Amino acid sequence: MFRFSPTFPPLSTAGLCAALLLALPAFANPATDAITDAWCKDLDQRLHSVSVESCRARQFLATDERTSGGRALVLRDIPASGKHATKAPRVLVIGGIHGDELTSISTVFRWLEWMHETEPAKYNWRVIPLANPDGLLVRPSTRVNGRGVDLNRNFPTPDWNSDAHKYWTERTGRDPRRNPGDSPGSEIETRWLEKQLDEFKPDVIISVHAPYNLLDYDGPAPKPLRFGRLALNRLGVYPGSLGNYGGLHKSVPVVTIELPHATMMPAMRDQRAMWLDMLGWMGQNIKAGKKH
């Protein structure tokens, strides 16, 4: 079981300013400790990798939105440190878009252990460990959300109306695990993720999935070739996918990490190699956008 340290290095003046800037949504939408505490208890019951204590120590923010199952949508902002903190690139990390990909959530929690180190401290992070709580917390866990929709086929991409249901019918045989929904952006979780993109304005999106054992990539900036044992193998663009929406429609680089297994974590050395390679690629290719 993971045990996370709540200790972080002191912020410089610029870092403190960045922290206040990134914390503004918390002041606008305060959440009670009881909501995040319940969220942490749910994760403790479902994931061997997350304890209530380690989760509480991360000081997550429960936003105002609730899923169809009444569950909170939760995030955490971690500001960059140093004199250029307010101008540092912004990284949006998303795990658990598919609720049955448990390792995607556990991996994001593992990364939270390492974000105070020197290299990751060069970035402003918005971390969403679990984008589909209804899918995770039902027994057994499901790829789709509480309304039976695949969130990674529900984003309002320009081709959604013409292609989403056609693709679902002709290419998947109306597989219920890949149901794109009745309309683009029909799901609370999808609209909430859209809101995070609009408000946080990331310079790169890292979306963690399983179990295809590869990297996928959409959007501008040089593509990554390898993170640890995961090699680039582009899967194509799907109507309503985050890669399509963020990478092609919004022109924000989207790296999709497909872990080898949905329920078994990689060896620690492989987790670490993937993390360091990701940071190395970001350091060479991701710069703060003019929009900030």
C-alpha cells in the first residue's frame, strides 16, 4: 500500500503567489472536509494503493459538481516553485476516465508523491486522479459512467454529430462499453473536464489509461517516442475522445499513457522510468503558452 508524505518544500514569494492564483477556485467553490473525507474513504475501500490517511494528506478540493450517482468530482492544484512560478507551464493530469482501469488512478496517486521534487516543481499541476467515480465505485467497476456512457467518446469534437454513433454502430457493433451517449457533452463528468481545460488552460494534458501497454499522442509539439517501457503506438482518432477534443480541436498536446494492466501496477522501477521520461519530454517540448 502506498504511503505518501505530506511534507513539501517551502514556497518562494513567487511560488506563494502562484499557489494563491491556482487556489482561487477553492475560494470560489469551498467544499467541506466531510466530502473529501468520504471520497478518500471510498478510494481506500476500492484501491489497495490508496489509504484514507495518505489521501487526506493531499488536501484535495471537491468542486460543486456531482455525478449522476451523487459523487463528488475532485481535484488538486500544485503550484510551481521558484521566481518564474506564475509563468511556468501548466500540466493537467487525468486518471480514471474509465472506472475499471484501476491502475490509472493508482499511478496518479504515485505521481503525487513525486511532484515536490526539483524537476516537477518547474510546472503548475492540476491533478484529477478519478474522473469517473461512479464507474470505479460500482461493483464490479465499469468502463462507463453511472449512466452507461463512455466518457472518452462523449467530448464535443467537431466530428461527433456526424461520426460518433456511426462509428459506435459500424465499428464496435454498439458495444455498451463504448457508448458515446445521446449527444456530445451529455455527461456531467465530460462537461466538468471541459471546464477544467477552459479554466486551467493547460499547456499539456496527460491522460492515464490501461491496459494497452503503449503511448498514444494527439496534437502539436513533437510526439514522445517512449516513456519507460511504453513505446509510441498511435491508435488513431476517435469521435468524442479526449485526444481528439484536446489535441486536435483545442490544439493542446495530449499524451495518453496506456499502462500494461488495469488492475496490476507496474514494478516500481518501471513506474519511475516512465515518470522521468515524461518529465524529460515535457522539459524539452512543453513551454508556457501565451494565453497565461
